[in-house]
Amino acid sequence: MASNSDSIYNVLTYVNRHPDRVIFNPRDYANTVTIGIPDTVPVANQELYFPSNRLSVNLMTDAFVGEYSDLLDHFYELTKQSKPDYRHVWITTGHIRQQQLWLLDLSFE
């Protein structure tokens, strides 16, 4: 899977711009943010990045993290993390058909 995905960037941007249209799940872990996005929101390459009833896990490249650090920093601030920064970002995605949601989980390490 390509880590420098425009699809992932576009979904992150959508969530950032429209937090009132998504569901932020309770933070069970200090270093994660889990978000549900209505599956009516158009997503490019959804079969690749948001497979139905499956999870896709992607370690974002250093180039992706560097290029979109401002956007990722916004989501990092939503975690309960006590560390001042992160080096790696894992993004888990999937399509929860029964709930009609795109799942987006960001894990910062």
C-alpha cells in the first residue's frame, strides 16, 4: 500500500474541516484517535484504503509525516499522549458496512 496516499490526506482534511460530521470514539489508548466517517463521504481508492469489514494498516512514510505535519499535529493534540512529539504514524482504515462508516484510526509513536 502506498503510504503517500492522496486518499488518506483527503480523508484527514475532511475530518479536520468537518469535525461536526464525524464521530470521535472514546480514546481507549493514550496514543490513538479513532474516528467514524459516514460512508456517504466520497473516498478515492476506497477498496484499497477502506476495505469492507476488514482493516488495513499503513505505516506512513517519513515524507508523508513531514509534508503533512501540521495536519497530523492537529490529530496528535486530540490524544492523551504525554510525550511532546511523535516519530511514526500508523493509520488503520476500514469500512464498517453495518454502521455505514469509514473507520479511521491514527496511532502516534
